[in-house]
Amino acid sequence: MNNMKLPVGIDQFDKLIKSGFYYVDKTRLIEQLLQNWGEVNLFTRPRRFGKTLNMSMLKSFFEIGTDKTLFDQLYKIQITAAKTSKYQKAVKYVTVKVK
């Protein structure tokens, strides 16, 4: 049995995948965003519910020049490369942490 580490306090998608941490695959969110496209998308969730990690995953997927092999072992997204490249320049990643 493969014992994976729990990602306590890790909110960077690439670090989580590369280091072999336990990850609940939420990559279908990408597919849903592209199918139900909106000019602006707002993600509201309770505290400690994975908002930053989800945004980091989206950044890793859409950002030009990132390592796409991060997604190899995850849900196979049924989206053509032409469709994703259309959004790569349009996506803005903004994070705000209030403590």
C-alpha cells in the first residue's frame, strides 16, 4: 500500500503534485468552467475549503509555459488544445489573503 502524505498547509498545486501528496482530483472544474463560460467567475467557499489550491490548479493549467505533465495522472480533460489556448491569454490570476 502506498502511503501518501497529507498536504497540510500546502496551497501550491505544482508542489503538491510533484511532492506526491494526497490530492482529491478537482480538475473537472476546468472542464466545467470552459463549458459554462462566464465573463467573470467568482469562487466563494468557507474558510479552509481549498479555494487557493483550486486557483493554483487553474493557474497551472492556463498559464503559458507551465508543466502540463502535472495533469497526466489526473482526470483526462476532454478539451481540445485549440480551446484552451484561446483562454490562456484571457485568464487573470489574482489572489488576496486577509488575515
